[in-house]
Amino acid sequence: MTITVYHNGTVFTGSTAAPPAEAFAVADGRFLACGSASAVADAARSLASAANAATEVQAVDLSGSFVMPAFVEAHTHLLMLGQALEKVQLRDCNSIAEVQERLRQARAENPDAKHLFGVGWRFEIFDDAQPTAALIDSVVADIPVILDANDLHSAWVNTAALAALGIDEHTPDPHGGEIVRDANGQATGYLIESAAILIAWPFAENAVDDAGRDSFLDTAAAAYLAAGVTTVTEMAGNPTILATLLRRLERDGRLPLVTNMHWLIRPDSEVANVVAQVEEAAALRDELAASYGTDWLRLIGIKIVSDGVIDGCTAAMHEPYITGAHPAPIWSSEAAVAAAVRAHELDLQVAFHAIGDAAVTLGCEVFEAAKERQPGHDLRPRIEHLEYVSEETFARLAENNITASMQPVHADPAVLKNWQAVLGDARAEGGFAWQKMREARVPVVLGSDAPTAPHETLPNLFIAVTGRSALQPELEPYHPERAFTPAAALTAMTHTAAWATHRDEELGQIAPGLRAHFTVLDHNPLTADAETVLCGAVLQTFVDGAEVYSRR
């Protein structure tokens, strides 16, 4: 056995209540001790002397580096991130013309391509208009083109893609979605919510084989490890994603990232069908645990998508948008309550996607109903996103111990112009109310929702502690009074994120007995200025005590 003592560093343990430590020790892939240099050295010597076999104690001088628990990504779409990193990138396009030029270049560079995928277009490039197939056809018309919106809740496609997707004047709108049509009933090339998720996503998913999907997993994992992330929460589990993860588990006996999965439950007007989906998820969880254990992969719960997004005027709000749009939640209260109650009966966690205040209210009602029927369950229900929350809701979230899973990168001022414009009133200044969550003592976890936003951890941290833009730092911050302290933000990205997935007894802190997942930064974000955090870098990432990424 080898005991490794790391010393001469600043060690953030993952707790805002604990001061930074000087040193820590790792043995057999777990943290042995953490604290002062002398206390850690004593613990290492004690274990070495008590060991029956030969034990080596080695020291690593951190040379003043900052060490912290590895980041726990609270909300991601793993294979979609891997695929998105290989798509045409559109997030930085500030006009339709820029998107068209990016597509033209991509087609010229890939003349043998059978399709073209892009990601990240922003709603504000259209002003008062909408995406149309004709806009893409003018530059790429010979192959299907599918472009995911920045938030992944809409797709912009060309005429060839409409044909490939089987969309014509007779294609019905899927439940919870819309195939936008012109006055003659012809599809325009704009797919909203479940029309994108249920029609466009499977096409992109099936456009590659298993080798391609394995590559997406590799790409996403490499990107996350380089960002100091070793644990992820997959928020749209489905058979394709699961099959990819199982291939890797069977090949290597482990995954590149510890993965928690929420199984996506499709909306259905029949309550019995919804309940059946929940029961299938529970059976699958048990089968996976029996066959593969839970160290690397856990199906921990279900995901319910109750509304859309504010940018697309599809998030459920109590009051109409400035456009007059006033969509209801995708799920009926009856179906959502039935799903949550059955999930809780089966010890499945529920993650409830709710961006608008009406959807968040529905989420509170759903969890209150489940709690009333099953008091005492510690299933840590969570609501995802909560971009706009009505004032009376904060107390309800706290009273029901509902975790607020939020994404600072969605509040980057560089992408808020359209978000604010469609709200059009005082609501435009009341979004992303992190400070009110903290004041009400609502558990808050911070993630990225990649690939709807950049996956990198340090820009996400920068936004959380400043309210400023990581994409355009010169912009004025969006209500900086909402900002977290650095320690609180780091805790929300590590320990609390692990707690929210029931992994806190093994991950999320540097503490004796926990798995030795940690990362080394080139700066101390607890004391560094904001610009240093934004431009900072991850130097090393460790999984179970082994280095898996280094830029030293």
C-alpha cells in the first residue's frame, strides 16, 4: 500500500464552515486525513505502522497550489455535450448572416457529409421574426441541417431535414410541442419543445453508430475532466445513453466519470401510462445495481419536463409574455402528482424541470402532494432551473426541502437580451434570484446544463460570484447583489451537488473515508480577483487518488 501525503497547499474541503486545510493524505483511493500538516503526517505514520503489509509513505509538495474537491456537475446531458462539441458552434453568432456563413463554411469543409448539425443559436438574432427553413436553404439545401437552439428546447431545420424527419402538412404536433406552420399549414422549419425533443433529437441520435456514440462519451468525459469535474448528473436518461454507458462499463469495469442518471419520463395524457414509465425506471434501476453495482453508475430518479424556456416564450408563467403568449405547463397536475407519488413509493428521486414561475408553483404543488402522502421520505426532490420564481414560492421551496438546481451560465448577461425582452416588465429584473434562495434557506446546487450552455466550471463560478458575463466581461452585471461568496459557490458545485444526488457519503468533500476525487487549480478562487477566476485553469484532476488529467 502507498500513502500519499499532499502538503504545502491551500485545501478547500468543500465546506463553507471549515477553514482551508494545509494538507491531506490519500490511501487506497480514499482520503485518509485532512487538516494541519502535522496532523496529516501523524495519521499517515499511524496507518503505515499499523499496516500488516509493507507500506510506502510518499510526499507531494503542492507548492502553494489550491486544492478542492472535484466539481460535481449537477445537471448535464452527457452524450449531447460530446456530440455538441463536434457540431457547428453557433453561440457566438450575433446575426442570421453569421449563422449562414458558419454553415456555408462547414458544408464546404465537409463535402461528403450526409447531414449537418449545429448548436447554440440564440433567439435574439431573429429580432421579432422566427427561424425558417428558407434561411438555411439559401446556404445549405442539399442535405438535412438541424440546428439546436442555445437552450436545446427548439430546433431550426432546413427543408431537406423536414423531409428526412417525415414532417409534412399531416404530421400532428406531439404532446407538449409544436411544429410551427405558416398560414397554409406548411411546416416552417421551427420545432418547439417536444417537437424538437421527440422528432429532431432521435434523428441526430440515430445519425451515428455505437462507435460514434462511444466517441461522444470520450469527448464529453475529456472535457469535464479538464474542467475538474469527476461526477456528473445525466438529466435525460434514455436507452441510447444507457447502452453507451454500459458498453464502457463492460469494457473497462468503470466509467470515465461517476454518473448519476435521471430517467426522462415522457408526458402522457393517460395517468396509467405515466405511472408505468416510472415503474419501468425503478425496475431498470434495480437491474443495473444488481448487475453493475453503484460505484460508477446509478439510476437515481426520474425527470419530468413541465415547461419550456423563457427565450422561446414556452416556459409556463403566471402572467403572459409581452408577445401575448401564455402557455400552460406541459404536464397536467394530475399526471405529475401521480408520477411523483409513484416515484417516491419506489424510492426514486424526482427532478422537475421548471423555468417559469407557474411551472415552479406546479412543482411545489407536486412535491407537497407527494410529501403529504408519504411523510418522512428523504428523497431530496429537486426543481431544475427556476429562472423566474414568484415571491411566495421561496418559502414553499424551503418548507418542503426542495433543492433548487440552478445554472449561473444561463444568467450570463451576454445571453439575457431576448430573455428580458419577452418578459417585458419588472419580471425582466427579477430572474435568477439566487440570493432569495439563500435567504429562505433553500438548498442550492449549481451546474451548467451543458450543452445548453458552456460546460467549463471556472467561467460558471465567475458568473456565480459576480453576476457578470463570462462571454463578454465588459458588460454590466445582471443584479450583482444576487452573487454568491466564493466559498458558498464552490460548496454548491461540490458538496451540496453530491448531497443532492445522495452521493455525499462518498464524494463532494475532502474528508476521511470519502473517495479521493480532487482537483488542483492555478489560483485560489476564495481570495483571487474575478478576472483571475475567469482566466484561471485546472492544473490536475484526480479520480480515486489517480491523476486522470494534467496540464502541468
